[in-house]
Amino acid sequence: MRATKRIKDPGKQRKMLFNAPAHLRHKIMSAPLSPELVKSRGAKTLPVRKGDTIRIMRGDHKGFEGKIQRVDLSEYRIYVEGLTREKVDGTAIFVSVHPSKVMIKNLGLDDKWRKEILKRKQELPAREEKIVKKAPKKVVKVKEEKPVEAKAEVEEKPAKKKPEVAKKTVKKSAAKKQEEQKPKPAPVEAEKPVKKKVKAHAKKTPAKRKSTSEKEGGA
């Protein structure tokens, strides 16, 4: 059987109600049993069928009892014998009732399938009890509290002597502090290498050649 999903959207809920298949419509048409039937049959609800005697619990016809004459799965309504009304022309018609407004007072057990349903519903609580009995019980361990006297004895014990290694470390640390407090000598500056000055050689300018006129004049 296909499992139905829970839907919160009212539009989708109405759609699923109107488009439900026959096997689900049959379950929707279920009604509660009377307290006497619950004790004797061991079931709380059953789908209504033709031949069941019911009692209307709510509405204009509250308190009316009678046998179911017809079950309409398409409209989700039932019709009871004796529950009629007159039309304008004088003809009598049945008044439809929703199964959620009725309570089953007496069951019609002509159908063998309905007897098997009741047996199956009676076996369910017995199975649940067996499962609960088989389930192992969880044992909760309770921690034992220590006496208060033991705590007092622990507090009275003398503190353990620290090892000698710890003392040495303390002395070393004091010596390091003294060295750090002493003034440190000024750092000696390293002698910088003297760079020799190199004289830049003057560029020799080429001698000017004497012109021919100057040579003749000198001669």
C-alpha cells in the first residue's frame, strides 16, 4: 500500500481528499465504536458498512439511531433508514450524514473479511506487550560518593619537597639577571680602510697647426 505524506497546504489536502483512490476512501469513511464494543471487540474505530446500526452524535439530527441504508464513497456520506426529509413537491429523500459525526452501536458481521480485520486489531496490543517485555532494561550505575573524612586526610598531608633541580634553575636565573644589570662596554668601531685618491689625468689637447700665412711671416 502506498504511504500517504503529511501535507500542510489546505489546497493540496483538498486535492488529495477528492482524488483519493478507493482503498484510501474506505479508510476515510471510518467511525468510532461505542465503549461497549471497544471492550468486547478490542478495536476503537472501523469503516462503516451497510447494515451497521449507528447513532448521530452531532448536528441537527443529534441522538437519531438507525441502520445504514447506503454508503457513498464518492461523496463521503452515509444514508440512514428513517432519516428523511420532504421536498417542495412532497417526495421524501434521504438526508446524508458524514461518518465522522456518528458512532457505531452494533456491527454487521456478515462479511468474513470484517471478522479478520477485528482479529488482526485484537492481536496488535498483544504483540506490542511482547515487544516491550523483550526489550532489555537499562541499568543505571550510581556513583558512590567518597566520605568527607578522606578529603580531610588528604589536606593534612605535608606538601612534597621540590627537587633540587628546581633550585639550580632558580640560582641560574638570578645569575643571569645580575649579568644583564652590569654595564656593557662600548662597542669598538672597526677601522675603516683608507681609500687612496687617484689623480685624474688631464686630457692632452692636440697642438694647433700653424697656418701657411703665419709660417711665411715668421720666415
